[in-house]
Amino acid sequence: MNPSPIRLNHFEPTRQAALARLEAFLPYAGAHYAKHRNTDYGSDERVGVSGLSPYLRYRVITEAEVIRAVLDSHPLQAAEKFIQEVVWRTYWKGWLQMRPSVWSDYVAERDREFEQLAINTDLKARYQQAIEGKTGIDGFDDWAKGLVETGYLHNHARMWFASIWIFTLRLPWTLGADFFLRHLLDGDPASNTLSWRWVAGIQTQGKTYLATQENIERFTQGRFAPKGLAQEAIAIESAPPPRPQALPSRVRPIDALHQPSVWLAHAQDIYIIDQVRGHPNCRGVIWYEPSQVGQAEQVREFSKAVMDDQRGPDEPVMDALDDDQVTDRVHSMGGQQLVVCEPPVGTSAWAMKDLANLGALPVFQCRRAYDDALWPAATKGFFPFKKQVLNERSLRKAIA
């Protein structure tokens, strides 16, 4: 008997599809999800998860919308496991937002490891075997090929894959994180990078995740039972994470439109609330769609398609935030400032920071109420965060 009616072998890149998938999943968001969420039933089977993550990654549908719908259908206690998975992604974003140097350090280390691939033939050969699914390790090779083919991997399989990559194959964790980020439709800098750090024993120092044959066999219903896996997971040595920086204050999106403005939509936060386009001070919308060099074709296509689905027919697209071009666009549309929902840490945030630092055009960053309520709570580990936010009062305030 299949555990839920959600198939994950296709993600239609529209908001309508996201809302339909949420509606279909709602009856299963309670005890049913808690029972089946850890089992990987395979890419050709109906699975026990929601299939909403690619839509949440680009905010085709928002976390607040999803949590609100779930709480309207289930008591918090019944749906806590599912809501916890939604706020995990929020926690990662808030944690990294207060420690942006962790992302910069990852990028620098990843680039150094790619330089090593160019000169270390043995490392390059083992890396190629891993990403092409030719290691001979049962399960791992299927996951590698499945990820490249579908852009999706079950969350439990992601943990097994990362553990085998780091501790059995002895490959650099940054290259594994890069492989995921290039191919996952739902991959984002925060959840992807910090999850790999966690498996490696860097995020929570000394605490690693070890994939075992028994666990894989159990939660794949006997489909895979890899032999020869590492018997121990020794944490990678690293400096402790930096202390969190206080987040700058931000107003709500509607409050940011205090003078004639042009709204900048970007791939980290696609859905434009209806009040923005209809606001008397919103003189138009510009879409920022940067070139995604190195990204898998299906990731590029999905990102472009979900933006096109939400973009108005007369709303221009820019692939770079050149100061002069942006300024000319904004002024030609009758705007005095550019307003943007604060992008989470990553390449879009870097581009936005560079644009704001030039100073030729006022760039007014705002923050959704959901992020403003939950990001600041990510100062420590997930469980203190969970204790603070995973209650009816805090959630209802965040999603209001």
C-alpha cells in the first residue's frame, strides 16, 4: 500500500501546482507523515513526504502559507513532525544569516578543493566515480544517478549519501555539497551547506552522522544493503562556528513602499504578495534572474519557469544588478528607490549588497514577518530554536 498520493518524479513549475500539491498533502500532514517520513520508497513509488520543498526553496509558496494550511487542518501536536521539517529550513537560513562568513568560507574551501581536482588524478578519479554513480556501493550509485536525473533526493537518502561521501569514500565535504547544490531543485545555500557540515561533524562540533547498512536496509524496505561502509565517523577538524551577528532591523514589505518604489523580485523569494503590485507607491516590478553557471539544466529551467509563472507581461528581467542599468530602469518607471525582500545568504545576497554599497540608488531591504519572527531565534542549536518557536503562539504570530 502506497503511503501517500504525492509523486516526486515531476515538479510542475507553477504556483498553481504548488498550491494543488499542498492541498493534496494536507490530509497526510499529521500522524501519517510522522510514520512514513523517514522511509525512502524509491523514485518510482508514491512517498510519505510532501513534495513541497522545491516550491518552498524559491518561495513559489511560502512557509507561512504552508504552516497556516496545516494548522487549519491538524492540531499542532499531530502535525508537529511536518511543521518541524518546514522550520528546519527556516532555522538554517536564520543561523547562516547571522553568520555569513560560514558561507564565504565554504565557497573559498570548495574552490580550493576544485583546484586540487585539477592536479590530483586519484582524487579526480574517485570524485568522478562518485558523481557518476560508479562506486559500486549499493544505494549510493542509485542516489547519485537519481539526483542527476530528477533533481530530487529523499531527505534520509541525502544523509546517507553525505555520510558515505565523507567517511567511506573520503571525499571533501565541500565538493559533495557543491554536487547537491548544482542538482537539487530544492537546494539552497543555507540548508544544503549546513546539513553537510552537520554530517561532517563541523556544524555541531564532534557530532557526526554515520550511515550504516542496517539503517539503510530498514528505511529502504530492503532495496539497498550496502556493504563495506565506514565503521566510524571521525569529525573533521575545524574552527568553532563564529558567534551570531545581530540582524539589522527591517520593515515589512508593505511598509517599505513609503515613497514611489520599484519592487525587485528575485529567485530566493518569488511570490509577490498581491498588496505589493496593487500598492499606489509601487511603480513596477523588476525581476533579477542571474545566470546560473554550473547549475544542472533542470535546476536552471525550473528556476526560470517559476519566475516566468509569476512575472507580469510587462515586467523586465535583468541577469545582473549593474548599478547604472538598475538606476535607469527604476527612474524610467517612476521610482525613487528599489525595494527588495532581503535575500538569504548566498550569491543573490552578495549581488544585492554590492548594489546597495554603490549608493547611486537607494536600496530598501524589507523582511517578511515570518522571517523576522523566526530568524533571530537561530542563535544556538536547533533544539533551543525549536523550544522557542514550535508552539501555537509563536507560530500563529509568525504566519499572521
